Amino acid sequence: MLLYLHIPFCDSKCHYCAFNSYTHLHHLRKAYMSAIMIQLESEFERFEVTKNSIETLFIGGGTPSCVSAQEYKPFFDFISPFLAADAEISTEANPNSATFTWLQGMYDLGVNRVSFGVQSFNVEKLKRLNRNHTPSDARQAIQNAKNIGFKNLSLDLIYGTDIDTQALLLHDIETAFSLPINHISAYSLTIEEGTKFFETPEVAHDDESQAFWFVKEIEKRGFQSYEISNFGTYQSKHNRGYWEYKDYLGVGSGAVGFLKDTRFYTQSDVHAYIKDPLNITIEALNEEDIKNEKILLGLRSNVGFSESILSHDERQKAQHLIEEKKITYHDKRYYNNDFFLSDELTLYITS
């Protein structure tokens, strides 16, 4: 079982960000952290969580490093008996707020993996994205984490902006690989409604050849892709758990949980969530929904999917894709040969 905790507070709002995050609600931190404890206890009852059954914890946002390590202590005190001995405990962090003190505090609480929102090591690009850290901030934060003792470190990179050149992106990749990381998440810039960039969509430069080149440059340095946007010598257990369709608890404003065939949605409005953290919308999934999601998640990653979930006609389509060398078949599971084609392959099989 997986556990996700959402922190909606941010130092600044990135121009591409459509996540449930806010820069003006920091005064609600204390009330928010109290509210998550109420929901957490309720969710543990709903999911019938037992000792040592939480395989992974991921603290995402927003910006988890906006909340002090001390403020996380009640949360960790509560979940500690339920964590597996080898649990992967990850947190996202921004280089400007992930101070040495904060990182040390999170390490002392049991966090063993940090994912840094770097996005680029180019000053102009960082400003364009409205990131509030410098390249040196990012390098220092990652080195601090290594010095403290974190074994698993990751960073995010964004490509596909209108100012990206091969030289700029190569510098980002080379700088990333000069740091003590074992994982990279690489995302193509997408324009979403409600973001600052939605007003200027021309900032995104959709170049398929650039995307392929970017991925190959990461892979040729030893970080193999295990999902469409994730690469490393270490593979995130939490990420993989989603693709394997494991149950997961979602705690915090705008978080999502999943149990067997049901999804649970908390309130996205932070004020409303604090007022009633147990006001949760329930969505029942039918067999077709679940099958289609398993196919898409399997084709987006190296998890693949079982032939047993396909109908006769869908197996015929999958066989055609095998003959076309689009997918492979092994031990009664199908695997994608090109993650960039995952949406199209899913549509072909299920339509």
C-alpha cells in the first residue's frame, strides 16, 4: 500500500504549474497540518492499514520544503508503526527552501529520498519558468542532501520551451549528471488552462525530434527510462506502485486515494479542506475503466500489462502490434517498445 501527502503551499507559482498550490496561504499551515491528521486517522481506518503495510510515502506539492521538519513530526509519529522496514520515504523539495537544516530535519524523521524541482540550470530559463532559485542553489541543495546521508536523490528537468537549444539542454543534462543523483524526471512543457503560460502558449515548443534526442542523451549516460518521464539507476518504488495499480491513500487538500475499485477525492479548496477534511467525494470505477487504466499505465512504463484483462478482439489487436514491433510479449504480459506512443497504442487496443 502507498501513501501520498499533499502540501499545497508554495513560495512562488511557476508559470506552467496547474497543481493545487498557493503562494498566499502560508498562514494556514498550522491549521492544515492539524487537518491532515484528522483525515489520516480516518483513512487508516477506511483502508484497514496494518503494521508495516505502508510500502512507500511520497510528500508532494506544492512545495513540501515550505513546511518545517518540526511541523511534519506528528504526521511521522502517527505513521511510523505502519511503515514497512524498507519503506521508500520520498519528499519533493525546491532548492531555495530546502536548506541544510530542513534536509537534516527530514532525514532525522526518516525521509530517505528527495526529489528536487530544479527544471533547468540556465538562469534565463529559470526566470522564464518563474522559478525562484538559481543554478547554484540547486547544486548546493543536492550536495547538502548527499552530505547529510541521503542515498537516493532525484531532480526534475523541463524541456520543450521556446528558448531551448541543443546546447542549453545538453548543459542541463551534463550539469545534472555532475551531481550525486541516481534519478531524473524529465517533462516536456505542456500548456494547461489556469496557468500563466495559458495566456502565452507560444512559449511551448513541441519538437518531437528534440524530445527523442533529449531522452537518448539521458539514457546514454546510464539512466534507463522505466516510464515515459522517469530515468535512473534507481527506480522509484512509489511511482512504480501507481503503475502496478496498488492501493494508495491520498491525504491533504486535492489528494486522491484508491482502494480496489474506488477513488476518493478530497476537497481542493484549502479553506474548505481545513474546515472539513473528511468531506470526500467517492467515485466507483467499473471493470472497463480499470482495464483501460491498467493498459495505459502499463504501456507508459516498463510494468506492462497482463493479457488476461484483454478481450479476444483486443488480443488480436495486441498481436498485430507485436508483429509491427510496437510492443513485445513475455510471460503473458505486453510491454511497450516506445513510451512516447503509449497513448496511441492504448487507444488502438481499447477502441
